[in-house]
Amino acid sequence: MRATDAELLATAQNEIKLGRELAAFEEILHRYERLVYHIARRYFQNAEDAMDASQEAAIKIYNGLPRVTLAKDGNLKAWICTITARTCLDALRKRRPPTTELTEEAIATTLPSAEESAEANERVQEILAAIKKLPEDYRMVLILRDMQGLSYEELGIALGITVGTVKSRLSRARTGLKKLIDSESYT
């Protein structure tokens, strides 16, 4: 039986108290490392940058474990997603100038199969470029909800906002994305 997030965190914090930080972290990392990388991959064009951001997020998660507190029904996954998304945003802010060009590899990883047509490749490139143009608050909600599948409640916890604000930002993000895509299609 798989431990809940609250149980996993409690076990990890007990291990930390006993001086076994690495053992505590390994269990959490094992469960969430793919999620961390997938979130980072949505922010970065190439795998190396995504891996660097994933490792930076893992360090922040490791350092934050002794201090993190979750509500009784808290969600460790939401906390990890928040740390990862904010780490990626920080890394993007440090880059000058930000690039919006997508590589072949980034486009290929977003497609369901290699047999997709040239038109589908162009459409994916258009959507990803449009997502990068959204304001950070909207981009973060859109990526975490629509690409990573977090619930409204998880997003609210992760971002420290109400569920109503999550829904509002998500609606505005989707509307803004549609406008960006529509305006790009006709220019």
C-alpha cells in the first residue's frame, strides 16, 4: 500500500530527526522525480536546461523538507509542483534575453507520435510559443492544471490562493492563450 503524502512527509521528517536526511529524501524523490522533470520540461526548450532546473528544484525540496508543514489533508505533490515551477521561473528570469524559439526536440516531445504531420508540428510550435507569452501567473496555473493535471484545490494550496482565484486565472489564461493563437494564425 502506497503511503499518503502526509504519511510520506511525516516519515521523512522523522528520518531527518534521526540524522538520515538522504533516506528521507530518496523516498520522496523516487515518487516525484518524473513529475519534477516534466514540469521543468514545459518551461525549457532543451533537456539539459530542464534537467538543471529539476536538479535545482530537488535541492530546494531537500532543503525545505525539515521545515515544510502541510495541513491535515495536505498535499506534498502540490508543494513539490510549486517549488519546481518557481525554480523554473527564477531560472527563466535570470536568462537574458529570453528565447521563444523551439527546438525540434522540444516539438517532438510534445507530440503524441512521430507520424504527426507538418501542420500538427506547426500548430504545436504555435501553442507553446503562445504559452510562453502569457503572464507568469497565468502560465503557471495553465501548465500545472492542463499539462500536469493538478486539481483546483491542489493549485490553490500550491500557489497560496483561493480556488476561486485559481479558476479565474485559469479562465483568463485560456482566453489569453486563445487570443494569442488566433492573432498568430492570421498574421
